[in-house]
Amino acid sequence: MPSVSVVAPSARYLCFAEREEIALLRAEGMGVRAIATWLGRSPSTVSRELRRNAATRGGRLDYRASVAQWHAEQRAKRPKPVKLAVNDRLREYVQDRLAGEVQRPDGGAVGGPQVAWNGRRHGRRKDRRWARAWSPEQICGRLALDFPDDPGMRISHEAIYQSLYVQGRGALRRELSACLRTGRALRVPRARTQGRGKGFVTDEILVSQRPAEAADRAVPGHWEGDLILGIDRSAIGTLVERTSRFTMLLHLPPAAERGAPKIKNGPPVTGRNAKSVRDAIAAAISELPEQLRRSLTWDQGAEMAQHAQLRIDTGLEVYFCDPQSPWQRGTNENTNGLLRQYFPRGTDLARHSTEELGAVAAALNGRPRKTLDWRTPAEVLEQHLAEAS
């Protein structure tokens, strides 16, 4: 047998020393989970290693470290032929599920809008290409049902993505990426999605640490907040009390330098910077009685970078949602949708005065709500204040 390498390419893969440990522990009769615990690896890693890299020459699945290392190195050799490039039947199946025509119930094709491929993602409020548009994961899962006895008709969803996006592995035409749900012409790097959490948010102030009384809405004084955005980086802050749905709007006026030429890494010229948002929240919250200043839940936007100072100034506990989890402050998201009737997307929100924001908030607080048994948020909040006094 050819020589094998004793050095693993990275910590992600098993090395020869770990395979020797697996062979010895397996010979002693130790189970998969016990071996995984001993090595500090996932049980699925050990199970896959025993299944894929075992020696089979004697007709049995005997695991030997040297044979397993050789199998792993052979499998890791690159380049490999692209499966979709050498299997025409599989490629046609994938292309049909991804970009096949939409059909009427009688079987007739429906063309949909004519959209030319320009190598870029579709723009906002633009027509998109109509297709069957199965996701790569749906295609992968369905193959096992449609071809249960044909192991050649198998492919992973990652292989489909690579055929669409990776140069040199393009067994599928690049323009078929427009049929994916996102329609991205380029993949988003994994590191970019993993780094979306903000450095000023620690585990101690995540929404999971919020008091239980805030979750069941039994006690008033727990707020949810966010910004609604307009053009030219204009914004309005929104605060919604969870129990009564009472709403307060924060005026975030632009700086005097807003109309000046933009300076790279210069001072902020809008009201949605951290200091302005902190001051606006502090001014609004400080007007409330102490029993209505229990907690505030916000998303992980950079505008809340000065939350620690806000806590010192107002005594208000601040908690943050998990990244990309707007449902964790659903009351505020629902209210923002109602506010879009007054502050549509694509408009300049900085033109509205404090008096106008107060009038809109009063209009919302005067609407009867089904969830409040057709009482208004103002009436419910007034009742809570009367009971507390």
C-alpha cells in the first residue's frame, strides 16, 4: 500500500493519530459515542469514519488506521469530475426542477414575464423569471423518492450550489441562479453571515435573559423598540409597551451638515446614530412613572451601541434579540407595519416634526384593538396606572 500522511490537513478532519485511537478503542469493544467523547469529536464523525473508511478486502468491515487514512486521502484528491457534468440524466432532472416551466393544471406552459439575464440580481420591485424553482435541498430530498433503487441519481444540495456559483464547476448554466428563491448572482460568504451579531451585545443581555413577566405580558412597563427607515438615512424611533400596545414615537432630526458632501468616516449626519437614539429614548422614557420603566427589547442595530449609558441614565434594563429574529419583538414589528400607513417606505422621514409624530402616536393609541377586547392602548395604560397608584 502506498505511504500515508500522518498530518491532518486541518483540525476539521481526522488525523492519522485519531484514526489509530479509533482502531484501538473499537478493538476493545467501545461504542461510537464513547469513542467520540474520548476524542472530543461528534458521534456522527466517528460513525461516518467507521462506515466509509473501513477495510473490506476480507469481506468484513474491519477498521484499520492505515487503510482508513489511505481511503481518506484518496477521497480528498482534487480535482474531481463534477457529477452533474458526467451524468446527463441527473443534470436534466436538476435543471428541470430548478428552471422548468410553470404549468397550468391542464399541462400547458405559462411563460410569465420575459426577464433577460444580465449577470446581476434582480432589482427591487422588478419582475422575476418564472420557473418551477425547487430549492437545491428539495431536489436533493426528492431524488431519493423518485429513484429509490438508483444510487447514481443522488447529489447533495451543496453540489448544486457549487455548479451554479463556482467557476470551473459550472455544469449548470449561471443564469439558472435567477431561479433560486433569493435570485443572488453571487453567494454570500459564510463568514459574513456568522459575523452579524454586534460586539456590544453579550449573552447576559440577550432576550433569553429577560424576566418571565415580560414574556407573558402580565406586568406593564416592558417595551420593544426599533427604527423605521426612510430615504437619505432618515429614521423615526418607535417604542411599544408590550401589555397595552401603547406607542411612543422618537423624533430623530438630521444634523445641520446633512446636505453637505459626504465625508468618508466622518461624523454622522443623521439622527439615527447611537448618541441621538440614546438621548431620544432617555427623554421619552424619563417622562414615564417608574413602574412603566422595567425593560426595553431592541434588535442588534448599531444605533444601540450606547445601551450601557442609557441604562445608567434611566435605570431601564436593555435586552437584545438574537440576530435576524424580528419575531422576538413581534409587537413592535406589528406596530411598525401600522405606522407605514403614515410614513411610507421611500419617503424622507426627517421632514416630520415632533408635533406630527405625537399626533400619529395619539391616533394609534386611540384605536380600539381586538387583542385588548376592543379597548384602546391609551385606556389600558391609564387603567394600569390607576391600579398602581
